[in-house]
Amino acid sequence: MKKILCLNYSQSGQLHDIIENFIAPIEHAEIDRVKITIKDRFQFPWKVNNFYDAMPETVLEEPIELESFSFKEENYDLIILGYQPWFLSPSMPTSSLLQNDRFLKRVKNTPVITIIGARNMWLNAHDSVTNRIRSAGGQMVGNIALVDRAPNHASAVSITHWMLTGKKTRKWGIFPLPGVSDEDIKDVSKFGITLNEFLKSNNFDNLQPELIKKGAVRINSNILFIEGKAKKIFLIWANLIKKKEAEGKNRSFWIKFFRIYLNVALFGVAPILLFFDILLFRPFKMKVNKKKKEHYAYLGIK
Ligand SMILES: Cc1cc2nc3c(=O)[nH]c(=O)nc-3n(C[C@H](O)[C@H](O)[C@H](O)COP(=O)(O)O)c2cc1C
């Protein structure tokens, strides 16, 4: 009997649903299912100021206190880690878990599959997650990234509506439904079926190409472009806000400033930059972009 550790955090329950459907087809395995929770922080639905206030510590990956959790085993044959990106970084509960010694002990010498439930920007977060897994001695063997398929700006509006009201409904009845679609959540069991096949042989060498064939990872060129620039800018903001706070300046003033910046960048500057990129540079970047997409599709996987 294989032993699998499967763990994730979720605020709305979306990632729990994704994970449950993913592991449903797995046979002949004991699954130690751990739902990570945190101590009295990040109320859901979010208050608008709290939402942006989570940025600096999230981007700097400062750990927070998790509610206590336990593992049934010392060693596992496979770890399934579900996570969501926050501000182009692993969510704070995820980066805290990835700095937890008891968890990292289980990661050592163990194959790891990640499953992401994001809006649409997970590349930078995944860089960090795979680095942490690899430096703990884990072997990345697969990744599935589920995203909101609505266009970037529409999904930014609809996810804000969801995060601030707690309702996964259409804003004003006109915007697309936020988050990963019900259909994609249901359909995630197809990846579980693939994993089940690989578990039989205990050889995960070819797992990621098979998952990719079934649509586990889709990388959009516009998102590649935005993520290539935005994380560096978030890091500058995160460090600036922390510095101002350390100097005794009003943190909430700087958070508000960041909030204005982010909205101007997302809805004003990014579309202009994208327009020129598509018009002037994209045709010459086809090869480079193809390589980058391949890089992210197999990030951390040999
Ligand atoms: C504070 C915050 C920041 C987020 N930032 C991102 C992001 O950078 N990229 C992205 O694709 N999704 C982002 N999301 C969406 C989440 O990744 C996730 O899809 C959503 O919160 C639902 O996850 P849940 O299962 O925890 O409810 C963010 C959500 C929150 C709450």
C-alpha cells in the first residue's frame, strides 16, 4: 500500500475541491489528508485594506503561525502539495509550510507533485515553491496549474469581487464568474487518473509530459510578459513599505499608495506595454517565449 501525504490551505474552499477531485481516482494508497489552517489572520472575505496589507510579508515570504497539524507517517511515497499564489508569491500559509521543519523532513528524498489554484499568475510563485522543495531534498515530479480562463482584466475585477464579498458570483451580473471554473474543478480528476497509473509503477519519470498532454499547464504569452516584470517591482514595494514602517512612518499610507500603483499598473500601464510588445517585439521573441514556456511547464522537474 502506497503512502501519500496530501496537503493544502484554502480560504474559500476552492483549492480543497480541486484537491479532493484530484485524489478521488487514486487506488491502493493510504492518503494522509492534511488541511492547513492559520491562526486568526486573513479573514475571508477580505476587507480591502487587509488584502493589500498582506503584500509585503507575502512577497518577502515571512512565515506566519499555522494551527497545529500532525502527520501520520515519518516517510511517504509521494507528497501532493496544493497551493495558491498571492501577489506572485506562494500564499503566506504555503510559504510558512515550506519553512516548517516537520514538513521539510517529509519532503526530503520524496517525489512531490504540486497543484495550483490561481487566478492566472503562478509562474514566479512556482519558482519559489520548487526552489524550496528542491533545497529540502524533494524531487519535483509533476505540476498542475488551474487558472481562471477569463481575460486578465475581467478576471482581475471578478476575483476582487469574490475576495471582498466571499461570493463566487458574477459582479453586477455581467463579469465572468471568478476563479477556476466548476467544469475545470470537476475535470481535474483526469489528472488523478494519470497519476494513479504512474503510482502503479512507482516511476514518475514521464508523468509531467503526460499531464501536459491532458492540459495540466497552459502558459499565456501576455502573462509571461507581465510576470517577467511585476515580481521585481513587488519586491521593491515590499522592501520600501517595510523600511518606511521600520522608520516609524505610517504603514497604511504606504499600503494605500501601493494599492493605487497596482491598479494604475494593471489597468493603465500594462495594456500599453503589452500593446507595444505584441506589435513590435513579440514576433521576434517567439523562440525565446517558447523556451520560457517550456521552462515553466517543467520547472524543478528533471
Ligand atoms: C491576497 C491575494 C493575492 C492573490 N494574488 C494572486 C496572484 O498573484 N496570482 C494569481 O494567479 N492569483 C492570486 N490570487 C488568487 C489566489 O491564488 C486563489 O486563486 C484564490 O484566492 C482562491 O484560493 P483559495 O482556494 O485559497 O480560496 C490572490 C488571492 C489573494 C487572496
